[in-house]
Amino acid sequence: MQAVSIHIVDIANGRVAAGMTVEIWRIEGDAASHVVTGTVGANGVVDGIAERESLFEVGGYELRLHVADYYRKLGTELPEPAFIELALFRFALADLSQHYHLPVKLTAWGLSCFRGGA
């Protein structure tokens, strides 16, 4: 079973956030170590993590969304510095036999992320 999946929708433009860079970092105390970097595909799902259960173990993680870069590539005018350059969302995996789906809805001004049921 796939441990983690991430789906990102750009609600400001009514589409998936195709092309957005997403990183996942493992958090242990005050230390962070890079796990994987992926890109949101045409289906809205972050590539690079599907079918790679070995990337994850029980513990804490940080999702890093490159929000401002994504909107700049679309040609969206953003203030400098951007309101959200890099959005961070910390989550934890307690039971690797379960699936953790993280749906994200975002704009250049805010986001919502939760554990979904997909």
C-alpha cells in the first residue's frame, strides 16, 4: 500500500497546480533530512512518491510547497517579497499500514491541507 499521496489544486485558477515543485523532509527533533522532491503532474498528484513506500517510516515530516515560484511561472503578479514564498505543512505518520492522502487547495495568499480519504 502506498503510504503517502499528495494532490494539489490551484483554486485561484480553477485547475490542478501542474508544474509546482514539492519537497518532503523528514523531521527528527530539530533536524530535517530531505526525503524526496517531486512535481505536480497534469492529474494534480505529486510524482516521485507513488509506489515508493520505502521512503517513509513512522515519524514526522514536512511538506514544502514552492508556491511563489509556481505562480510566477504562470505569470501571476506577486508582490516582492511574495506573501507565501514557500509553504510548510508538518504532518506525521503513525501507522504505515494506512494510507495518508494530503489534499491541498491553494492560492498565492493561503492554503488548506488536511488528511483526506483517497
